[in-house]
Amino acid sequence: MVQFWQTGPMRTSDSQLAAALGGWRRPGVALARALADAVGDAALDGRLRVGSPLPAERRTATALGVSRGTVTAALDLLRAEGWIDTRRGSASTLRLPPEAAARIAPSSAVGEDGAIDLTSAVPAAPHTAYQQALLRATERSGPVLAESGETGPGLPELRSLIADRCTAEGLATRPEQILITSGARAALALLTAHLRPRAAAVEIPTYPAALAGFRAAGTRLAGCRVTTDGWDLDQLDDAFRAAAGGLAYLVPDFQNPTGALMPVAVRRTVARLAGRHGVTVVADETMRDLDLRAAPSPLERIPRAVLVGSAAKTVWAGLRVGWIRGTAALIGELARHPLCEPLSAAPTQQMVAAELLRDPAPVLDHRRAVLRQQRDHLSGLLGGDDRWRFTVPPGGLALWLRLTAVRSDVVTAEAREYGLELSPGPAFAADATCSRHLRLPYTSPITTLDRVAAVMDGACGGKGPQAPRPGARP
């Protein structure tokens, strides 16, 4: 594994190891197995530094109060499972095996008490690719570090990369039509602050943070119903009329949370309605790259829309880099706005993003393959049950379930008793509707999705999980 936060190996002392592991013994579990699991868990949550040599076996045994044979057996397990590297004549070095790195997902990871938090649809970080990109960015950061640290509309390199990608996808774009922000929410906040819309047309349901931002700005919301089958055109017309002179916030590609994909004809209808009512369309493209169809076809864009993109879903939510694509005149105005600099991404983050976006195919291909497998697995577990209905989405990060016999707040409350946190439908609705809907992300590993399905069964009146509720180690 590439290590990027240290210039040389820093050995973990025996006292540091003991403090990091804490009460690692588990009743009914062999000491070697419990010790190996504790070391892996400590590496995952940062209590032990990945890339550092571990203490010698004898010192470890003394510090933990076990025999040297137990330590040797635990190290054998860690070595076999890819958690440590050992070279003849040197200490064992802690690392993350690929399968462990692949399951790191900040808000959807299983907690120490076995609880599962699916209130955020957050995919796993591309651990190795990110580390390598960070190392490359660090090695060539000299010119950036010599500057003031204020990036204005963004680093030229990153603006050019995003512009080139838009052009390759059929939307001719120059670098001066791109502005870099610290994520999609920052992009939307900057646009809202600049345009100051009195009203905004929004989808029902939609991204909750967008609704919160509009409400904080005092923007009146006009809703248009979206289901997994698509957009209600009559309501779309009404919403644009109500938002005349203002803004429309839409997610046309694998809509959040329904996963719906806006047909080309509807995109052109949106453009006509925008022209008729003087509405600025902001199209959120954060899900655009998460196309899980077996044979993806090119995605057209809404004509004349302002585009908002982000690396949060395609790379990692911790990479706080987003962007706005608009006319050169709009981008120039945004760059002069007093909120532009506070909402911009740090130069070093932009450099990492440039490294990853220069050739995004390896990360995206892997991400799509994993998400497709997880989507199909969860769909297979939940399919054919008359307690809910759903359409397998062509892309995105979640299933949008319609419960047939009970409200989503009842199900989320019951699921919480089993240690599963979910987001009920009204959280996504500007009018607090969708009370029988539930967003169920499939961003977790297969084994976690098995537990999610079992909890859903119990929360909706079935037998439920055949395991203890949270409190015991899963």
C-alpha cells in the first residue's frame, strides 16, 4: 500500500499498541482470533497507523499479557488475511488489504456495536487510487505552495480537465466556463446567493440538503412529482410557472433518491419551459457517472442548463471538490462574488482531484461493478414481497421503496430498534409527503445488505433478524 502521511516508517510502540487495542478480548473467541480482529479494527478506524512497523512479538506479548505463541498465531492470521507484510529480518508492517479498503464508507459503515447507518448514501473510498493520487499531487505541489492559497475560480489544470470532459461528451466547453467549489452543496449555495431566486422548482422527492439551502435563503419552493417511472409533466409545467423568473433544481441523471433517468424528450421539455417562464435550470450531475445499465448509452444534457458536478459520489465524499459549468459570463460573475473564495476547494484538494479525474476510468469501472453487484443483491433479497414495491434503478446509489401497508416513520422507528438507521420519505419531500416511501442505499458490502434485508423483514412485521440486537459484536 502507498503511504502518504509520513516520510519514513514510524514504529508503533508496545504501549501504543496496547492503548489502541483497549479491551480487545472477547468471551468465547480464541485469543489469537480476537487479537487479530482487534488489530484490523484499530487499523480501519485510525487508532493504529497503517504503514508503521508493529512491535516485536515478545514485547507485544508482555504488553498485552498473553503468551508469545498467542501473538505469533494472531500475526499468522493477520498475514494470511493481508493485514500485515513481514520481511525476513524486519518487523511486521501494518497495511490495509484490498477487501478491507473496499468496504470503507464513512456514514454507512457498521459501528462497533453492530449498528448500521444508511441515512447517507455514501460509497466506499477508492483507497489505493486515492493514496496514489495524493502522493503524486504532493510531489508536484511546489508551485501551488508558493502561491497565496486563494484559487479564485479554481486551478487552471482542473478547470481544463473538466472542460475537456464536457467537450468529449458533446457539450463544447472552455476552461473559463468552469468554476471549482468545495462540493456540489457549495456550488448550489453560491448559485443561490448570486441568483437570489424568490422561487425554485424542485423535484418531489429530491436531495434534502438542497431543500435546506433554499429554505435558508428564503426561497419559495414549487414541487414536481417524480417517481421511479419518471417526471409528471403536468406538475413540471405548473412548477416552472410558479417559479417564473427564478430557478429550477433538477437531478436528471439517476435522480436522488428515485434513481429515475430523465428521457431526452423530457429534457427538451424542461428547456422549453425554462425559456417560456424565464427560469434558470440547475442540473445536478453528481450521480451522472453512476450508470449501472448493462449497455449504457450516451446521456444528453438539458439544453442551456447550468451544470453542477462533484467528486463525492464517483470518488469519495471526503474529496471536497465540486464545480459549476455555465456561460463564461455567469462564471465570471460567480468568481467575483464574495462567497466564491470561502466556498472554493483547497488547492491541494483540487490537485488530488485533477490526478484522479485525469483518468477516471479505473475508479469508475470498479465502482460501477461493485454498485451493480450490491444493487442486484439487495433487489434480489427484497424482490417479490408484497409489503413493498420498487423498480430496480438504472443507476445511482439506492432503492426507493414504496411501502404498501405502513408508513415509513413507523418502519424507521422499528428498524432503529434493530440498529439500522434509515431515512424516511418525507425527509426528501418539499411538501413533507412521500410518507410511505423509504430510501434504502445499496452502498454497503453484501454481508451488511443481508442484515439490512433481515431488519426490513422484522420492521415490516416479519420474523426479523435471527441475531441479537446491537450491543454485541456482529
